[in-house]
Amino acid sequence: MEDLHEARFLGNWSLHDGLEFSAEEVADVADLIAEAVHILYVQPEERRAMRDARKARRDAFAAGNS
């Protein structure tokens, strides 16, 4: 993921090369990280919860109609 590489580069350049970034630049990269975390970890759990809810609804319907 390109955004995570950018975050890594910013950290490396800052720590190893002493390059200073503005608060806005750091905030932009922090937003990139937050978005990546949401996509990688939060969305899959949200989708799993929705699938589970649909399955529970189907199972309850099937149990009531048997």
C-alpha cells in the first residue's frame, strides 16, 4: 500500500536524516495511516458483523417456517 510506504518514508527521513516536516504534513500522513487501518481492520469486522446478522435473520426465518 503506497500510503503506508509514504508514512514509513516520512518517519525514516525525520528520524534518520533529521528532516523536519510541518504539522500539516504530519497530520496528512496520520490521516493516511488512519484510513489504511480502517480499510484493513475495521471494515472487514463491520462486514463480518453484517454477514452474521443476515445469517441469523435467515436462520430465525427458516426455524420459524419449518
